[in-house]
Amino acid sequence: MHKHFTRARRALLAAALVLSAALPATAQTPPFPTKPVRIVIPTAPGGNMDVLARLYAAKLTEAWGQQVIVESRPGANTILATTAVAKAPADGYTALFTISGFIQNLVLQSNPQYKLGDLAPVSLVASFPIAMVANAALPANDLAGVVALARQSPEKYTFGSYGVGSGAHLIGEGLNKAAGIRIKHAAYKGEAASFTDVASGDIALAYGSVGFYANQLGASKVKLIAVAAPHRLKTFPDLPTLAELGYPDINLPGWGALFLPAGTPAPIVEKYVQEVRRITALPEVQARIHALGFEPVANTHTEFAQFLQEDLKRWTRIARENDIRLD
């Protein structure tokens, strides 16, 4: 009995020594950050996405005591920025702050230049509501009225989007399918270009960001009809969502979110998550996000990963049902 006890105690002691020797190597994470951090965005300087990224970069600089720089890499519907970050070292010093084109490329291209697993989800920072607007003279003030007009006169009306394969294009075609109507599509290079034509009456409808249209309403040339958003907006509480109006499958807002290269150590990913959630909760940041026409979110990396899977399925369904491809 005594021998067995001694042997067991020795074994336990040996195991404890092995464990204690291994612990420092596994438990210690190198300090982060110890040098400047780069956040890459896929849009041009000066736009709302750039403003949002710089807001977070400034707050991270304050919190971390290291400069956080925003680098603009526009082009190829977010692909240039995405592939640059996917190939960067997985050490937390290069992050991607991108938009929902990140998912749409995976859906619309037969051979995309990156895959979902190339990046580590950090947090869905904000939702970007997409509004449907109509020319002020259109004899319809709500979605039911727009659908009724389109049924009476198939192919008569046109909706403008900010590009082939954009969220605006997919939602517009999704409405055609869901409502059994045929409103023609016209692709523009940005929402400002489509606004000119919907304001003049050259086209009846257009889709674009709420933040953009909020700045155009004073001219009384367009009117808001509906919005793709998780819920009604604080800035436009009377504007119904597409889900409320009976079209939940096309109630797909855009978004802005943070990613890191795949393989980034979990403690660094978690540090980003905690900072994004802390910054987003600040009253001045909430106010700025709403002023841009966005809705603050800031979820965990697990919640964001689940959201990406669901978003991928939703956009895939709309693209397949309407035979929309980018190649």
C-alpha cells in the first residue's frame, strides 16, 4: 500500500513538473501592439467607410499607444484590399475593415480570388441600411403602390443601382422575383450617379445608402419608400423595413466589419473584439455612426462568424434565383 502510494505520488509530482514547465510557453502571449497597426479599407478616401474606419483607428491609437493607420486600397469590388490582408502576416498588425462586397464576391464569381477561410472574423461593426427611393412625382408613396404600378405596366419602370452585382442590384432583382414584377435594372458607377437620374425622373426608382439619401431629401426630388435594415432606423422611424412589408428574404443591408488574416492568435483577435465593442458603445461614436446613416452592431467573433455563414446563404439564394453573375 505504502509503495503504491509513494509511486503514485511520484507520478503526480512528475506530471506536475512537466505541466508547470509547459505552462509559461503556452500561457504567455507576446505583448500587442508594440509597433504601428495598419487597417486596410476597400473604398476610396473621403467616403463614409473611410470616415468610419478613421474614427475607430483614432480610438485604437488612444487605447493602444501605437499609431493605427488607415490605408485605402480601392478596386475590383473589395478584392484588392481583401487579398492584400489575406496574404499579410497573421500577427495582428494588418487588419481589414471591409464591406458586404466581401461576401458578394464569393457568391457572384465562379472562381473568387479568396475564400471565407482566408480571414479571421473579428466583429460586425455596423449595419449599412440600403434604401429604396422613388422620384417625387411617381404616383406611389409606399412599396405596395410601387408593386401595383409595376404589375400594371411591366418593363415600364427602371431601378438604378450602384453597380452590377452590388447589394442594390441583388435586392432590386430579388424584389422582382418575390413580387412577380419586372422593373428593369440600370447599373451606375456609384449612388450619386443614379441619384441624378432618379431626381430628374429619367428612372423611377433607385437603391442606395440611407446616409447618402438623407442628405438629398431637402431638395424634394426623391422620396423614401422602404429600407433593407435589421429594424426601423432612429433617423427615419416611419420608414418600414422590407421584412415588415412582407419581403424578409431581400431585407439584406450592407455592413462594415473587421477581419484579420487567418491564423492570427486568438488572444489578439479577442483584444480587437473587446476594443471594437468598447469603442462602439461610446456615446460620441454611436452618434457619429447614426449620422453616417449606419446602425452600430459590434458583436463577438463567434456571432460574426455565424452571421457570415447566414449572409452567404441569403445572397447566394438571390443570385441563383435571378441568375446574376460577375463572370
